[in-house]
Amino acid sequence: MIEQKGLGVIGAGKMGEAILRGLIQRVPSRLLLASDILSSRRKEVEEKLGVKVIADTPLVLKEREVVILAVKPREARGVLQEISPLFGPDHLLISIVAGLTTRTISTILGERARIIRAMPNLPLSVGEGAIALTRGEGAKEGDLVIAEEVFSSVGRTVVVPEGLMDAVTGLSGSGPAYVALFIEALADAGVREGLDRETALLLSAQTVLGAARMVLEGLSPSGLKEMVASPGGTTIEGLSVLEGAGVRGAVMEAVHAATRRSKELGDGKDKGG
């Protein structure tokens, strides 16, 4: 459907641009339309991708039936109110706004509004995103198929109950930052042992990428660990240190804290920071 009717994106920030970048691999740029309030972003995205980016957000609804809402959480309600008069039964809204529930969106657009909520993460900018989807009460079963079609160009999708979207935010939404911290720590360790920074960073990032690929292809994390850690060898010594430092528990607590924060933002308890 996207290849035939195109798609609109409201908000041409990092995530909006990343989605557009993935879509232009299979959809002609003329079928894509975006909007953004910043003239600098409009110019930059148009020059990078060849996609038309306009200032008039309601016009996106007039021109496209499938629209992705990719604005900042604090801007979302205002944008929804702006497009509400134009939102009809033929429209499908896919929201990637963190913490914004389908129920909240439907109170503005109408109870029968077709809404899909998505939680993508930043690696979709390189085609390796993890995207969780959930369907609003007014959405049709086929709307999930459309959303999966949209995001299949930038990563892998899963469908979860909406009650678990905060957990998705804490895990895969925030997860790239946790992994970046681990890659940086590995690289620092390599430099400490005598490797130059460039070599250490390459080895660290490629190691994480390769291990992730093996898990995605069916090998369990415990199976991978057992394959590398031979009895009395170097790896088991390193693993012993990590376990002693509580790395496993710290990661679990980080996801828990991020999940809790996502719930606070969704409830409107934004305390800043």
C-alpha cells in the first residue's frame, strides 16, 4: 500500500528523518511528504533525501492517508489538536511519540480513530532498528500490517500489548545507550592494555555486532557464552569479574528505571532531566 499511496511524516527530526531514509529505499521520494516547524530541518532533510518537507502540518493530512507522528512528547498534543479537524476514517496515524498512549490520542482524534502506536529505537537510522507495535481500539487488523510494512525497511518489528510499551521503551528504546556504554568500556579496556584507540573501538563494536548477529540467528546468549568460555580459560576469568561487579543486576535495574520514567512521562509527571 505504501508503495502505491505514499506516506506522510509529521516531524522531521532524527527519528522522522531515519524513517524517511529507510522508506526511500523502496518508495519513490515523490510519494513521501513530511512537515517540520523548523526551516533549517526542512531544508536539511530535503537536501539529504530529496523528500518534500513543508511547514503546513495539516496539509500532510490532506495529501496522505497514512501519517507518522514523530514529534517531541511536549509538542504532540498541540499537533494532534491541529490536525484533528482533518483526521477522517480513511486516515491511519502511526505514533512514535514516547509515553503517548493510543487512548490519549483517541481523546483528541476521536474514539474510532485508527491509531497504531510504535516504539522504534535509534538504530533504525542504519536499518537495524527494533520496533514494537501495538494497535489502538479503533484500528483495523490490517493497520498493523501497514505499520509492519513501513518499519520493515528500517529494522525488525514485534507486536506487544500496549501495557508493555513502557517496558519496550526501557529495554530497546533506551538500550542503544546502554550498549554504547559497554562498547566504550570495552574500548577503554583495550587502550588500557596497549591497543590504540581506533583499533580498540573497531574490535569492541564489531564484537558486539557479531555476538548480536549470532543470537538473532538462533544461538541463545547462554549457548554463546558457553562456546567462548572454556574451562580454566581467559573468558571465564573475565566473566567472574563481571558477575562479581553486579553487571547483570545493574543492567536489569537500568531497564527498570527507564521503564518507570517512561510511565511517569506517560502520566504527565515530567519532572525534567
